[in-house]
Amino acid sequence: MKITEAESYYNNLENASVKDILCNINAEDKTVSIAVEKVIPQIEKLVSIIIPILRKNGRLFYIGAGTSGRLGVLDAAECFPTFGLADKIIGIIAGGKNALSEAVEGAEDDFHEGWNALKEFNVCEKDFVFGISSSGYTPYVVGALQNCNLHNIPTGSFTCNLNTPLAKESGTTIEVIVGPEFVTGSTRMKAGTATKLVLNMISTSVMIGLGRIQGNKMYDLQILNKKLHERAMGMIAEKFMISKDEAAILLANHGSVRNAINFGLKK
């Protein structure tokens, strides 16, 4: 049996108090970061492969279905406003955009459609494709990576089971074994949490490796709302020990935190 489908350690949940339910979910969630810690060497290997690919103008694709696909799309979508790098990390989900907000029945079972979705982006050997599937058996994802291999496109994968079909098609596999879910088979819980943690680690460390962070600051963040404008002014003000009004002028004149700071450093 797949580990992700194993019987929960808890039973008679309908008779449990709300407090017991919450405490037990929290107890299970505490184990997830420990499981992720065990695979840091594999994550390090993966990141070390991806950074040079993006430096050479390649792209990182996340591809998944259901919760896995949604988390991949989420991480990809946040990279541009956070790091200012457009169209370098791309999320693809079985069923397309409609699947972000509702279930698209059967989309994950199509072995060929994942590759078809990648082809719409003209994926090539200069890119990297990362398949995400908690079970490691999702045909949409397995088929996509199998076709990548046939076209010499480097691959990696994430799963919460051991020795899966997805792992067999993957160049670098991250297997985070979180154990049975609190609700049997509900991989949107611990497996989903593990997925989010690993994607955070991958995208953040890749962007740091690409020079998109200075010190610990997001110098390339995109100023898309008032909160981000305040943050941008704060970084400039802190860097040069000036008022926010003065920082606002620098920001307005130079268009971005990085440009404003580079100008200030040359003075």
C-alpha cells in the first residue's frame, strides 16, 4: 500500500471534540518539517542543478494535479512580485486555470496531456521540469516527465511515497515521507504542507543563487500595491539612513529598489 493511503493513526473522528481534533492535527503537522529536513541533501542537489539552467536563460516548470498542481502554480506566481524575475518559473496544473478553484474530474488521469501542456510553452532541453505528485503515481505528471526524458529535458520530482513511477522517470527525486494523513488519504494535509515547504526552499534558494536577494532584502520586488511601496521605501531609507520622504524621491526617480540603491551607492 502507498504510504499516503495508509490508515490514519486516529479513528472515530466524528466523536472527537474540536479541541482534540485541532491538537491532533497540529501534532501531525509538527512531524512534517522533520521529514523535510531528512531530504535537504536531495533538495540541495536539485537547486544546484536548477541555478545554472536559469542563469543560461532556461526556465523552471512545476507540473502537477490537484493540490500538488495548485501549490506549484502558487509558488510560481509569487516569484515575479517577490523576486522580480518574470516568466522564469512557470506553474502548470492538470485541467488548466479552472482547476485552480474547482475540481476538474479526470484531468490528472490523462497520461499525455501533461506533455501537451508543456509543449504549449515550447519546453526544451534548456529548461528544467519538476513534477509534483504526493502519490508519485499521477499519470498526468508521470507522462510529462517520461516525455521530457525522451526529449533530453532535465527533470526532478516531489513525492511522499517511495520508489514510485514518478521517481523512476525523474533525474532528481525528493521523497518526503510524512506518513499517514490525519484523515486517511487526504494528501492536502501533511503531504500538501510538505510540498509547500519544499517549494519554498527550492524557489527561494534558487532566487538567492541568482542574486535576487541582497543581504536579506528583496531588492527586486515589484511595487504592485501600497504595502509593497512602503516596504520598498523602508529598504531604501534603512540602507542610506534617510527619511522615508527622501527614500520616496529616490524610488520615484529610479523606478525600483535596486536601481535606487545602486544610484545611491555611486554617489
